[in-house]
Amino acid sequence: MTHFRIAGRSAAAAAVAIVALAGPANATQPLPFPFLPFLPQPAAIQPMAYAPTEQSMPAVQAAPQDEDASPVTELPARLKRQIVSYATREAPGTLIIDTPNTYLYYVLGNGRALRYGIGVGRDGFTWSGVQSITKKAEWPDWTPPPEMIARQPYLPRHMAGGPGNPLGARAMYLGGTIYRIHGTNAPSTIGTHVSSGCIRLTNDDVSDLYSRVSVGAKVIVLPDSRRADNSSGRRG
């Protein structure tokens, strides 16, 4: 029995020596000698539940950015939406596309019109004539016509409406043609001759125009004397 009591005292002394040699525990180091479960874990390496680390913080989810969150392109003063004097015999509510000067006029009557800056067709893609608004759509889908796909076969065959759609926030369809008055996600193209025949406005402007125009409204597209004109309303 005496032998066992001595052995027990020796084990206890060894345990005390181990703790003394280990010194202050570091929270980043594993517990020394895990094969001695009877040793209490030093308080310094206990996890502090009330002090979350950066890694434990939930990630903040950013909301999808729409076009309004992207850098804004400042239009030149002449291309900004504004009421101007405009002499015409056309009835209020008529749209007049001034192709060479890249303006769209919404006739108000009494010698006034609301003028918008627009983008129009590039060389070989201008047209003129009289059409009417036959359909309106918010955040329209885009299905490139066969003629466009033949020129640009990499284009998608169909694209759902949304902030990334090239037709922008609104579209107004012109008669039985393949042309539209629509928005754009590239406001820097306003005031240029760059499209494939469609009339484009900034998303803000096309939304404003959309709220004013009714299905059946008359649309007059003036010819661009500097470019080949196709008065039939088809592609040039």
C-alpha cells in the first residue's frame, strides 16, 4: 500500500511540474499534452463568446446594382429634356423625330413642344416616314431581328427585360416596322448616329415620354439629308 501512495504522490508532482513548465497558455496554441484529461484547460485559451472575431461576422450582401447606381453621364445642355418653342400644325401628342439634329419633339400645342435628346440610326440605317405607336412595354424583352443576327451572329437570340437589356426601361413599337423608340443603358450614345434604325433615349427620358404617349399616337420621322434615306420604314 505504501508503494501505491508514493506512486500517487509522484504522479501528482509530475502533473504540477508539467503545468509549471508550460507557462502561460497562448490562445492560438493547442492544449499541451491532451493525453492528460485530468488537467484543467487554462482560462486564457477559453473561447470568448462575447467577443466575436472579424471572421465570425456575417458577410454583408450587396444589393444588385441597377443602372441608376452606375456612374451618370451628364448630357450636354441641348440634349436635356426641356420645353421649347416649336411651330407645327400637328396635333398635341404627336411625336416628331428630327433625325439630323438628334431631337425628339413631343408636341404640346400652342407653339410649344417637349424636346428630348436622342440617338438615331448610323450611316445606311436611317429612315423616314409616318408611323404610329402600336404597342408599349415596360422593361421589354429583346429579340434581335434576323437582319441584325446575320450581321452580328454572336448576339443572343432572346434576352429577358431588365436593367441589362439594351432596350432599356421602356419601349414604344412603331407600326409594323422592326423599329422602336426605347431606352438605353449607354447614355453616352445620345446625340449620336449609332443605332440600327431605332430611336433611343436615356432611361429617365424614355420613362417620362412613355408616361405621356398613348397607343395610336402619330410619329413623324424626318429624313436625314446627310444620309441615305429609306422612306418605306425598312432598313436601308
